[in-house]
Amino acid sequence: MTGKTDRELGMGASITRRDFIQDLTVGALVAGAGLGSSSALSADPASASPTTGSAAYPPEKNGLRGSHPGAFEAAHKLAREGGRFPAPVALDEAYDLVVVGGGISGLAAARYYRDRFGADSKILILENHDDFGGHARRNEFHHDGEMRLAIGGTHNLEWWDFSDTVNEYMSYLGVDPQAMRAKMDWDYGRDDEGQTSTWFDSETYGTSRLVHDCDLNKGGGLPPETVDQFPLSTEAREELKRFYALRINVVAEMTDREASAYLSSMSYPEFLARHGGLGEEARQLFNKLQHGGWGVEISALSASEALDLVLPGAHLIGREPKTKPRSYAAALWPDGNSSFARLQVADLIPAAAPGATAQNIALTRVDYAQLDVPESSVRLRLNSTVIRAKEASGGVTVSYINDDKVYSVKARHTVMACYHVIIPHLCPELPEAQREAMKYQVKRPLLLTNVLIRDASALDKLDIDAVACPGRLHARLFTLRGIKTGGYETDGSEGGPVPLVFWGSVSPPEGITDVKEQHRASRALMLAMTFEDYEREVRAVLDGLLGPAGFDVTEDILAITVNRWPHGYAYDYLDLFDDDFAPGEAPHEIARKPFGNITMANADAGADAYTHVAIDQAYRAVQELPSA
């Protein structure tokens, strides 16, 4: 992936070694626990006391995060190997509700349950990771007494799509997206002309070249002088220049319905080739444009879907291309929607974050020791992987693994706020049609690698803020400066450390055409990569991109946190791979049907990867619980 040795890339730097050692320690503990075999899991009644926390503050951890070691092994054993576990120790704990999953949907379900069944309802939330929020993961960097926040997963509040239910919840928690927007001077580096650049790396393109004012997403195209800077063959550059200069309408003789059907039946790369005259070398520039935003290669998108995203090509169907970059006016906290999840926890368990409000939440330090205490009506138990949920005696028995031991608790109701594909393994009694519908929804891998650099001087010298990297693992990187929400005021102008977000997914191997198989293959690659693999990649990119401006890759990288989400974005339906389902017959609608005292939440139940969808589905799931 790079022409330099590990030593030249600074792979021995002390800060990153410390992070890697921490990750190895977690991995060694997991390996030592022997989660690959049931014999290593204790069911000793004498030790029937689940652990409730860790001495470490999860947001401060570096190294491999997201689906970190210890969070997924038991689920993989269950789903991939059909593994068996010891009989659980039944805890002397009684609940009205057990929520499986401590993400935004699960936390919202707890609130809606209390609204419907009473504020004194006893609720247990089980979360397999060592932190809550699901993909709304908070990353904190601390250096020389200063804190810098970064986004570890779910980003935005798409306020324009909020339902009345979501608007009410936001108001209840004191969240005002419009006020947040007023405190933001940031929009993925696309607000100002010239901010978004494209970097061609030497390993992929033969030479390292940074091209300014070059947004490959820009529907209006690029001028010839910009294209001439691309380190591509003369033929590919000429194809691109002809493509951007074309003004035709290939659907002029079609009715609107015919045109829609035609564009929906053709992949975007095929559209670019057939009507734009772009060969494979030119088209590869666009392959990863939706890695972060949609979690797919452009080969998975129809021409219609790509054009709706304002990707280049409107000038081929008689539309005037937009000349400005696409703005995305979402509201955002400096740690993404992790701040929202923290507000949810502060509402459910006030002792964990006393005094927390939407105006100070980004600076609030959560007391993790308060998340799971007997005196609280709502308890949030981390590091707890559910392996079974079964209706029994008018309620539900839920079994889970915590600290290498198997426990069970009983509840009147259960909300499954975890992703759909795992639920058939947890609830094998579900009807076959429902189990098959759940398996249909293969989630899309998501990757956010955050790197704290010593300062922004090299970025400023190069006059860059957001950069597309079409030849690298992460499709895009950008700085987090200009977000002054939740009480966090640092914008980078005062100097000091700056977080860089590397955003995207992992490309599947070539030759896989089915989109679900692409997701599975990308997931396997993501999980197979070690922290060193991710570290080596970001060091190589920063050396090639910022090195010419004086960035010392051996000294100027202060910390690296890898947020890998193999089960990332919820599966929504694509023109090329999914039927036009009749109302009520789509897989997500079949999958989310209630089953006795068990209901289904999370964004999968809405087939859309948005925070507001997860909240809406939590509300629906609670309303579907039987009252008797």
C-alpha cells in the first residue's frame, strides 16, 4: 500500500504503540476467555454477579473501536457456527422491559415505554459494546490538557425529514436543530469553492498529485484545465473532457414514465459508459463517491439514483447541471449523534450525567459507574451480548453473556433494538417468513478512522479542508473545525491539535456483482484488517498528502482511533437489486411484525439508515407491545 517502510511511516511512534498495546490487551483477554468454545463460559452460581463497568472511560479509548474485540465473538459463534452455550444463571432481577441494544433506537424505546406504561417501569438495556449509542460513537482525544472531539459513526440530524414523533422527542430533550445550524460553520468541506480537493496517490496512479477545487461529486462537472491535472492516460482525460462538455438528452423521445424506468434499470457506471463515453479508467474515479454517504460502490446505484444525488450526468438527460457543490444542511454535534445518545441516557438515568442539557452535552462527562445500579429504574448494562430471547410464562426470558458468564433475566416485554439479521438466531421460534425477511436486510459496512494531528499548519499551507482519495481505502477525509454546538467551542483557529476524519467503507473484491454479497465481502475484509493495517494506511495517506507541506508522519500523528462498523448502515432498497414491493410486503415490514411480547425496533425496521428513522421505529415498537 506504500513505498515506505513501517519505520519511515512512524509505525513505532509511542502514542500509536500505546493505543495498539491497549487493543492487543483487549484482544488477548477475549482470546484467553476462549469465546470460541462453550467450555470457557462459566455458569457458576457462586459468581452470579455481572460486571457493570470498566476503569477506563470508553470515549477516550484509541485503537480498534466500533466493533471492537470482545463485542462480536459470541454473536459470531452463535450465528456463524451454530455454537452452544452453557445454561444461564438466572439472576434475581425482575423487569417490565428488557431492551436488546443500547443504540439510539433502544434508548428511545426505553423512554417511550415509560411514557406508555409508567415512569416507574423497571427497564434493563443490554448492549454488547463497552459503550452505548450504537453507531453514534463518541471519540475523545486528549493532549496536553486539551480535549478534541471526533465523530465515530452516526453523524447528522436530518431535521427536514423529522416526523411529528421525532420533533416531539427532540423538543423534549431540548434539541433545536435550527439553533445548532446557526452555530455551525461547516458542511463536509463543501460550503466554499476550493475547499474540496482530490488527491491522487502514487501507489495507485504512479504519481502523487493534489488537485485543488476538484469535487468529483460536483454535478456541474470540471473544467478541462482541472481534468488535465489528473495523472491518467491521455485517452481517459480526453474522455472526461468530452463527457463534461456534452449537452444531450438521451431520453428525449421517451415519456416521463419510460425515462424513469430506463434510468432505474441501468447502473450508473453503465450510464456513464453508454451515454457519457467513459471507459473503465475514467469511471474508476467515481467508484467510491458514495462509500460514506450510502455505503455502496457506484456499481450498486442505478443512473436514476445517482442523478438524484446530483452526481455528474444530468447534462446527458437534458437537465442543466448544477454548478455548485451539493450542500447538506444537517445539524451536527462535534461528536456526531453521540451527544444525542448521551442526552437520552441523561434523561433515563439522571445520576449518570447530572445537569446535562442540549447546550452543554458535548462537554459532559458521563459517569459510567451510574449506568447499572440496582436503585435506578432504568439500568444500562454494557459488555452484554444477548444470545437468546424466548417467550415464557407470559413474558420473555433473555439470556446474555457478560464477563464470560451466561445470565438470564425475565421481563414482561422485550424490544429487539438490534439489527435484524441477528434476530433469527436469538429468536428461532419466529415464523419462517419473518426470519427470512430479517435475513434479507444485510447491513452495509461503515468505516470512520479518526486521527489527531499536532496542528493544521500543513492543511492550511495546502489550502485544503476536505479531500477525496479515489485510490485509497477511505474515500474521503475532512477536518472537524467550525462546529460550535453542545457547549464545545473549539474550531481550530487557536491552533493546537486537530482531528481528521477518514470516512468511507471497504471496497469488495472485484467480480462480485450482487450488492449483498459485496457487503458481506467488505465486512469480512474489514474484520480481517488489524489495527496496524488501518494505521499503516492513514500514515501512508498523510505522508503522501501532507508531507510536501512539512507534515512529519513520524512526529505529527498524536493518536488514531478506528471505528469499524461491519454491520453499519441499514439496508434500504435499490433499483437494481430489489423489487418494487407492495405496501406491507417489503422485507422490513414483514421483519418488524410483533411476536407475542417481543417487538422490533432500530433503523432496519424502517429500511433507512437515519437517526430519525430509528426513533420512529422505537415508538412504533413500543406501541405494538401488548398491554395485557
